[in-house]
Amino acid sequence: MRGFLYQTLIHLALPAVALLSWRKCRQAKRQNTHLPDCFAEKFGQIHSQQRNGILIHAVSLGETRSIQPLLSALQQRYPHLPITLTNGSVRGAKQLAGTLPKNIEHHFLPLDYPFAVNAFLAKLQPKLIFVVETEIWPNLIRSAAQHKIPMVMVNARLKASSMHAYRKFGGAWLTDCLDSLAWIGCQFPSDAAHFQQLGVNPNTLKLHGNLKFDLAIPPQLPKQAQQWRSANPDSRGKFIWVAASTHENEETLMLQAHSHLAPDSLLILVPRQADRFAEVERLLQQQKIAYVTRSSGKPIQPATQVYLADSVGEMLLWFTLADVAFVGGSLVPFGGHNILEPAALKTAVISGKWHHNLQALYDAMRAENGVVIVDCAEQLAKHLNVFASHPNRLAEQAERGYAAFQKHSGALQRLLDDLAALLD
């Protein structure tokens, strides 16, 4: 009954979905002519140059970055198998443009209509399908099973709230859908427990760990950091902290915290969404704060207080340059973002109290005192001042974060071991 209802609802919505997709794709094509034919691909019409390979779906730039070590390992182990990467959003596609490793083809994942996913799989004919984290598309899963294509979910996570929602609205139909996967590789024991509570067969579940703990640091990163420092000589001697992936209203809190720091401090401000760069710049102008933007190419000056990083794909650079990283989406009730990248770079990590989207990850880091949690801008300023005034305490916190990061590594090897049965 629930399966019938799902099919009915998505087909009733088809005209509106098609119109919305057409508008977004037309706008995206105007902004980036290198994107694939978005609208056609969303309905399964792709012009793939690669078949009989590995299909990996990663919805966002962050997820794609988290599987970079996996992509490299797959290319090394299975050089004869082409790799195709998909994502579902126009924004994600624009972020991915120009960032993919060599010889990896990119397409949009089709919308979850039977005719679209069937056409897509018929054209691509993959040997194996990966879905990164917890993207559940029932018709894609069903079509893969009908085409006898094994499908796995990797780096999967399932919050308690999501589990209750899936159980309420999906019921046995959704559980049967998930049981048709070859297996689900969970990040943490709590994720596996939630899948079991949802009704998924325990034999379908594997515990790999979080692939983000196996983050590959680009070898050119130290050189890029040195180039930035050389281009910004007035940054030398400053206490630098980065506010990463900030959301609406959170930038104001960052500026409040920064106002309590010594005048020779520098805030690198990195809004989460590129379409908010102009909005954040207007906020800096309204508050009459001395700032420089990344896009301007101008160096910071002795009086510069804020460096607005209005660019995409450079987060690791900002973490490398900073003494302390505050990871946003956490002093506003969004639910937090990835705290592993700064920890992997031995940069002390601070987060706000709202991190429920990544609760298991935060629990693992907090158990090792690898992240400092604050409730408000005043607490954030207090901890920043302590770290700025006590280099030893700053170094100790950075080491704790790095040690926690290293303790939970190894997910990639466990994943590759389980993939061998499907690919060898």
C-alpha cells in the first residue's frame, strides 16, 4: 500500500517537478556552460562514454571530498573499471565542476521515476552501484535489483529522528527495499542499531566506520598555505581563526565573538552557501568592519579584521592557515557540520551546541576531548582568547583533536575488504 502511495504521489507531482527542474537547469546552464545537460539527465537521458564500471552517488561536495581516498583506491585496485560519479542537485554539480579526479565521469542522478532510472541504468550498465551516506531512492533500488546490479550504501548514518520518520511513513515497504541492497556499511554502532530498529535484516548491516576519518590531505596544501602567507605578509603574527560553513544569523554571532579578541586577530569567515557571499559582505559593510574578500585578490592590511572567503573548494586551505577552527551550523539550530577536517590538520576545533545531525561523530570526538563545545558567542570568545593567550593549551587541544581523528581511522580498508567479494 505504501509503495503504491509513493508511486502515485510522485507521478501526480511530475508536472510540477519537471517545471521546477527545467527552470533550475536552465539557470545553471547559463551560469556554467560546462555542466552536463541537467534537464535531460534528470530524466535518465545521458550520453555516457563509460559503461560496465562503478557508479557512485554522492549528493554534495562534502560527501564527494569524503570519498576521495575511496576513489583513488578504486582506481588503483580496479584500473579496468571506469568510475562514474553522480549527484542530484544543480548546486552540487556546480561545486563539483573542475574538482573531480582524472578519468571520472560526472552525471546527474535521475529523479526517482521508474522510466528515468531504468533508462539511466540501461545506458550506463554499471557493474556496481554505491550510494554515499543515506540517500534512499526506492525506484532506483528496485531497478538495480531488476537489472541484477548489486547496490551498496557506504558511510551510512541514520539518526534516531530519521529512523522514527522512516518507520512511520515507510514501514515494511521501505524495510524490504533496504533489504534488497547487497549491504549497508554503517559509520557507527548507533547507526547500525537504528537500521535494525527500522527493521533491516542484521545480516545486511556492516560496521565500517566513518570514511571521513580516512581523509586524504592534498600534498600541495602546505605550498598553497605558504603562497597565501607570502601574498598576505600582514597576516604574520596575527591570531587567525576560521568560522567555517556558517549559516544565516550565525555570521553576526561570529562577529560578536571576534569583537572581544585582541585587535591583531584575524577572522577568516566562510559562509556555507555560495549564494550568501554577497549577503555576508553587506553585513560586514553595515557593521563598518575592515575586511578583504578572497575574490578581490587584494592582500589583507594591518587593520583588516575579517577575510571573507567567498570561494568554493578551499576549506582545507583555511583550516591549514588557522590556529582555531569554529565549525558552523552549530550556534544556530541547523545541526552541525564536519569537524574532522580541521582535526586532521591539527587545528584546534570548536563547535556550537547544535550538532544533532552528526551526533555519533561528535560523540566519538567528545569522548577523546577532541572538540570544544560552546553555547553562545560569549563562550566562543572566551575560549578563543584562552587559546590566543596560551599557545601551550592551543597546541594540546589541537593534538587531542588529531589523536581522536587518528583513533577512528581504518574505515576505508574495511570497506575495500567487503567490496572485494563484489568486484574481484
